[in-house]
Amino acid sequence: MKRRGLILAGLAAPSLAQAQRRTLRVIVPFPPGGAVDSLGRILADRLTPILEQSVIVENRVGAGGVVGADTVAKSTPDGSTIGIVGAASILAAPLLQASMPFDAMRDLLPVTQITDAAVLCVVNAETARRENWRSLSEMLATARARPGAIRMGTTGVATVSHLALSAMASGAGVEFLHVPYRGGAEAVQAVLAGEVDGVCDLPPTLTPQVAAGRLLALSVSSRARLQFLPDVPSFGEVPALSRFDIRSWNMIMLAAGTPEAERQRLFAALTRIGRDDAFRAALRPLSYDAVVSDSPEAAQGFIAEEAPRWRELVRLSGARVH
């Protein structure tokens, strides 16, 4: 048994040494400056000393996160590329796009969930004063009276931002003019400039402008209020929207076919990071809760459990294949 263990250790050693020498790519599917980009850079800074290898961030932008996920799916399956993949990219996009460049269940390998969040819906503060909007219900009443007149931005078609807006419109029986952008940074600049009346996005890009009084926060897409936004009402408080509990999550994923030893090596490193209080504190300004799966298999099971919920969300939202 001792000799067998030495042989196995000898076989494993070259692979581990090789892993330590190469550069690990972290694929971020959205532009620099947004919350997901910040998450990627926080992870890269912490992975470098734990893995004892160089870690770089690459932004692969487009199609609401699908381009980034596709980059991971088509990467060499040796553990040298991981990606931050959002729920909408793998569970909503296949239902909203006529074709996908990859099959999420076949071509991607989950390592662990890393964050959880909800969508924040805001409007330009000057517009709110002009229209006398003090609540989401008042904004929805205007939308009901003037179909298509309110311009609402999102971070792109098939993103959770888009689904939250579509669900809000469907549930309340209103029609918005949807204006998709290439990420949260563009969307928030658009609403500040008055190109659109409001935006639905994950909170990090929006909360600084809410605090500065430039944007008015109307609601979060979850059923309950968020701990870090206790004064902002939830969808659960609006009768027409109370059936929705729209939360987004990010999963760290590899290309399918990556050796299990590499997946476990990365899982161990990410678990160490995800359970660290300093990491959790670093995510608070991004409005993310840190979440670590019990195992890579548990992460796989979580995706399978989430799929029907997202399918129903897409159906209820009224979003269509394009």
C-alpha cells in the first residue's frame, strides 16, 4: 500500500507542478468597471497566492454573458481557464435565443457557486420628480396609462436585468420601451444622461448614484427586502409582482472534460476564499452575498434545480426567442 501511494503521488506531482507554472485565466463576461468585473479581480488577487501561480482577468463581452461562457466552454480543458458564469447565461439565454454557441449542460463543468444577488430597479431622480413617482406602483400606473412611453434600460437581452424588467412588465400588465446596453456601466450612464428613464440592474453600479440622489430606487426583484438595502421595497410588496422572487447567482465553471483533480484543486481554493470573512466584506460594496457550494457535485445539482424556475420566469416574463 505504501509503495502504491508513492507511485500515485509521483503520478500526481507533475500535473500539480505544471498547474503551478501556467497562468490561470479568469473569464469575465462583462466589461471592465461593473460588479462582475470587480468580482473577477477580487478572486484573481486571492487565487494567486493560494494556487501559487499567475492569475489574469480577461473580459470577453457580448450577448448578455453568453460570449464569456462560450469562451470557457471552448477553452482547453486542463484547468487553465475558469469563468464567472451567471444564471441567465446558461438557464435563460438558451430559452431566449434561437441558437446557442454551446450547450451549458454538456460543455461546461461547475466548480462552485460564488455569489448570490437580486436586481435593483431605479429611475432618474429628475424624471421621478417631474412625473411625481415616489414608488414603483406610481411608476407602473404611469406605464399603464402611457404604454411604451417609459424607456427602461437593462444590461442586455437575456440577462437577469432584462428578465426582471420583463417580469415586472408582464406581472403588472404594462409595456416599457426596452433599451439594452452592453453592461451595467453603460446602462447607468444612460439613465444619468436621460437617454432612458430608468434601469434594472444588479445593485453595485446603481447604489452609489442612489446615495448621491441622482437615482431613485423603486424596488428590488426579490420577494423580501435585501439586508444591505433595507429601505428599498421588494417585488413581494407589490401585489401584481409578489409571485416573483428573481435572484441572480454566479457560478465558477470550467470546460467540460477538465480532469477531476483540477476541478477539486480549484474548488478547494475557491472554498477557502469564499468562506473567508475578508472576502465576504470585499463583496459587500458590490452588493453580493458570498456563497460556496458544498461540493462541485452540489453545484451541478443546484443548476439542475434552478432550471425549471428560470424556465418559468422566462415564460412569465413574456420574453421571446430572437
